Amino acid sequence: MNPPSTRWQSSLLPFAAVTVFAIFTNSCAQTADGRLAQGQGTAIGAVAGGLLGYAIGGQRGAVAGAALGGAGGFAYGSHIANKKAKYASTEKWLDDCIKDAESKRSDATAYNKKLDGRLAALQRDIRAARAANDTAKLKTLKGQIRTEKKEAIQQRDSYKKEAELQRGAIREAGSEAPGKVKLLQNSTKGIESQAVGIDNKVERYAALESQIDV
């Protein structure tokens, strides 16, 4: 007998395929590239939604998650296709994608450095407040840590979203303009690397918060 995880995956795959086909064939994409982007987005969304749905609600949750994920993935694929269609050529479109990705990578790098400085300052302030037995200051610092941790999470998620958008652009470009695709891949990897760095800072914020028992 197959284990539960195998059974739900076996039942989800046909459903995911039907979801992709149903949305794909009823789409309004006018080009092969557009339909490809929509199909890829739908398929990825259906599988991801199924995984999450199964974790929350078992096999029934997996089916519902696949449907919602497929619809979300279709919208995402449509966004990529529509954006590309506004440009005269794939090269011009990729140039703008690279420009956007490089800007985000630079922003994320600067934000990571800012967090390093803030975490070091908070650590110093915590030590000083403890040495002075200043409970009020420790409470204030704990509030600051929570606020900054929340902001870091939001920033991390925004950079992850940007990387996802650029990954979609890379898939949409396919084998066209390989040199520019390579540049976009490098910039996207940079964004992803910085997002991981911010994630580490979020953990450091959580560790600092746990040190303040007031």
C-alpha cells in the first residue's frame, strides 16, 4: 500500500493537469509566448498550492490548494506575458528587467548592511541597560526590536517577490537573448542571496528579543 504522501501526490497530479488545461484553454493570451508563461505559472501555482493545502487539510486541502494556486499562478504568468508584450523586442524588455533587478539587488545589499549596524547598536544598548539595571530602557528596546524585526520580514518578502518575478521573466525569455538572460540570472541570484541574508538578520532580531525578559 502506498504511503499517504504518495497517494495524495498521485491524486493531485491529474487534477493539476486538468486545472492547467482548463485555465490555459480559456485564456485570452494572443501569443505562444504568452500562453507558455500562463501555462507555466498555472502549473507551478497548482503544485505549490497543493503542497500547502495538503499540509493544512490533507488530501481535500491539497485539491483546493491546487485550484487556488493554479489560478494565482495563471494571473502571475499573465502579468509576465502582458509586461513583455509592451516592448518592441525581447532584448528591450530584458534590459528593463535587468535594470529593475540590479536596483533591487543594490537596495537589498544596502538594507542588509543597515541591519548589521542596527543589530550591533541594539546589542550594545541591551548590555548598557542591563548594567544599569534599567528595566524601562529594556522594555523600550524590546519594542524597537519587535518593530524592526517586522519591518525586516516585510522587506525580505518584498525582495523574494521581486526574485520570483524575475525568475518568471527568465522562464518567459527562454532561449532568446541568452547573454541578457545570463545577466538577469546573476542579478536575480544576488537578490535571492540578500533575501537569505535578511532572513538571518530576522533570526538575530528574534534572538535579541528573547534575551530581554521584561
